[in-house]
Amino acid sequence: MVRAVITGITGQDGSYLAELLLQKGYEVHGLVRRDSVLEESNIRHLVTDASIRNKRLFLYFGDITDPGSLRELLAMASPAEVYHLAGQSHVGRSIDQAEATGQMTGMGTLRLLEAIRHAGQPCRFLHASSSEIFGQPETFPQNELTPLRPATVYGCAKAFATELTTVYRRTFGFFAVNAILYNHESPRRGESFVTQKICRAAAAIKEGRQEVLTLGNTATLRDWGDAREYVQGMWLAMQHPTPEDFVLATGRLHSVQEVVEVAFAELGLDWRRHVRQDPSLLRAEEPSRLVGNPEKAKRLLGWEPRNSFRQLITEMTRAGLRKT
């Protein structure tokens, strides 16, 4: 039975990855923040399954910034694969929590790589990178060779972690890969992210629990895909014979306005009656035209996105309804 470690296992990606690995017969070990309430998290259905918990799924409370937590996790799990998904992942929030973002997203990656290096047991390592490392790119679409030009605090922290992964691969011979993930969503997406904010608001307005949705710049463009497909891409990258970086993206841009229109139309609502713009929500520095080229992942891994943007937003909107 292959053993894998997942940091950030309670998040959107971590929960889907845990399900995928368990389906493939893995023994999964997850690092969980000490303040997490498992019964309210994305893995509550796994935590409450007596056939899995403490049999094929093992959880450890700790901190990605604490070397002791990481050493203990690696010693207990003895993993063949480590999927590093933990960190402060909200771009907007990173502006107000710059130091914490640097510690968790940047230095947390360094401490994990060092813990693996000193553990003395070879394992494969995947860092969940982000399109935010490209920030204000000069070329479109971006691929694995596009220069890094982060435009946000989060992007800077991710760029640091991405480069570290490459350095450890070249310097210490790690099987270390960066999965450069463009925006990816699902019904498990946190409510602070704009796609989920829109979908949940549309559902709440439909059911009379909310009247108005306030947004910033609805012209903002993003390359949005399905999180469940992206964790499949992560796994495929770890099975590849050689450690390489892969862009996981759809290669198609959609605007926040399109999310609004699809979500409200799905529930028979006129978005014009409910959506308002708030200038205070506008970001001073916004990444520009982040659209990925997934050709390498398709060619070497056989990976390509299949779920459409419209299907994804529709599913997320329906998931926000309380009434059946």
C-alpha cells in the first residue's frame, strides 16, 4: 500500500486529493491545522467513516511553519509521496496578511523540503504552485518556461516556493515537481473566493435569504477549471517517470461577469436587480490575462480538462441551494 502525505488536507484540493488516493488504494496521512474542526471541514465524510479513519486515513494536528510538526509527520507516515497543498491561498487576504502569507506559503515550503531532506528517506514531492507566479506576463498563454513576474503578495510567496522546489530538485536530486495550477473551483470552494461568493449569493437571493450581491471589478478575467480534474493532474505528475513542472489550466478566459450571468440565469434571476459594485473591493494591483497552456500536461500525462466553465458554475450554484 503506497503511503502519501497531504498538507492542507481539509481544503478544497486536499479533500478531493484524499478521496482520489483512497480510491486508488493509498494509505493517506494528512496534516491538519490545530484550530481545525474536522466535523465541519471538507473531509468530514471521511473522518466519520469508521472503515477509513485510523485504518487508511491518519490525521495529524500541526503547523506547516513548525519544523517539529513536519518531522513528526514524516517519521510517522514514512511516505512515498508528499503533496504540499497547505498555505495561505487567498490572494486578496494576502495583502492584509503579508507576513503570515510569507511564513505559511513561502517558508512553510522551505521547512517541509528541509524536513524531507533530513528525514533520509527518498520520497516524491509535489508543490501546488499557482498562476499568480506569472502576475503580469508578457506572453499569452503562459507555459512552464514563462518568466515569473508576481504582482501580489501571494504570488511572491508562491514564486519563492516554486523556485525552491526547482532548487531542491537540481541541487539534492529530489523528485520534486511544481503543479502550476490556474484557478480551479468546485462546490467545496471557500466562500471568500469570488466564484463561490457569487454562486452562494445567487442561491441565497433565490431563496429569499439575501437581496444584494456586492462585487468589485466584474471585468476581471481568469482561466477557471474544475478542482477535481486538477487533483487528478497532480497525481499524474507524481507518476511521471521524471520530475518535471506542469501547467494545469483550461487555456480559456472567462470574466467575473460571466460567472454572475451563468449563476443568476441558472436560477431564473435577473442579475441587474441584485448586483452592485463597491469601489472598496477593487484591487490596486490585479494580475493580467493569466491564461495557461496545458499542452505539456496533455502530451506527457494524458491530462486535459473536460468539465466546461458553464457546467462548473451551474453545479456550484445548485449546490448553494438549501431547498431541494
